[in-house]
Amino acid sequence: MRHLPSRRAFTALRHNVLVTALCCLLFGFSPQAKAHPHVFVDGGVDFVFDAENRLTALNVTWLYDAFETLYILSSYDMSLNAEGSLDEADRQELIRIRSNWPLDFNGSAHLSVHGERVSLDWPKDLDAQLIDGRLQLTFTRDLKTALPLGASPAEVAFYESTYFFAFSITDTPELLGPAEGCRAEVIPFNPALKNNSLQASLALLSREETPSIPNVGKEFADRIILICA
């Protein structure tokens, strides 16, 4: 088991990030620094079923990369305690702050059946934990209407529309509840099957630029196919 970084390690990492940022401002970004996306988030989606074998909710997990974790905690003037974790008061404050979702939040778990979007309620029951020095957020999104799947597969695309955040499915999907005859399969994004010109155009953008292509993140999404016999 890996241990969370100590306060001293946390402070040193913060210093290194600030020094790196200052160097970038003084000397400019290298060509390699112009690639998208900017933030990397692992995680996944679990599926919740009711007693009638209908899909009722998605449980979503985000696990931020170490540098984004550092940035988030620093922005709230939080740091790790002597045990390398967050004090409970800070953790609860982090949950309170992050539960205030931005008005333009469009999710990371996009559910559809036969290509038609399935409406989800606003996120609820947010929790925050530190996992090996990385911030993990979990939350639930209820379906507005319980969905009987039958022979019609459902799909969840795991992405953020502007591709500023790159989401990757690293957790095996769990089926919670009866889920009789159901199975979930992860379909990772395959760059070999994607338009090379689109990837090249994104690489030309600076860190301050956002792609003008609507919903571009969808083009690079990992997916989960949910099939119920």
C-alpha cells in the first residue's frame, strides 16, 4: 500500500508547481505544452437498479490527478495533516464547496439508449476522500424516470464536453441491486479510429484556448455498454 504524502512533501510539491508555472510564464510554453486536455481524471460509473430491475441511478467516481489535487486544495487554502490526510473539518468544507455545482455543469456520465439522451437529475450525495494523495469525488445522478432496459442496451459516455478535462474509465462498473441478466462492458477510446486532423487541430491550441467544436469531448470518450437480456 502506498502512503499519502506528508505535509513536508505536500509543501515541496506545491513549491515545485509554482516554480514550474513561473518558468512557463517567463520563458513561454514549449510545443509539447500545447496539447489538450489540461486535467486528467480517472474513475467510472456504477449502475443502480430497483426491485423491478429498472435502471434508476448512476453512481459516478472522479479521481483527480496529483497535480490537480494539489491545485484544488491550494485554491481552498487546505493542506494535509501530519498523517498525510485532510482534517475532517477541511474534508467537510471541501464537500460543501464542491457540492455547489456550476450552472453550466453538463456532467461527465452521459447516458443514452439508441442514441437518444436519457435525462438525469442534478448531482447529489457528494463525498470527498483522499486516495493515495489524489482527490476522489463520488456522487449520484438519479434518472428522472426509471428505465426498463430489456433487450435495448444503454450506453454511458464518460467525458466533459470541452475536453478541458480528460476522463478515463479505470474502475470496473458495478451493478447495484437485482440487475438480473445484465452486464456492463467498458469500451476504451481508440485513438487509431479517430480523425487525425481533429487531434492535430486540438494540439495547435494554446493552454488558454478552448476548442470551438461543439461537444468535442465526446469524440475522445471511453464508454460503458450496459446490456440486459
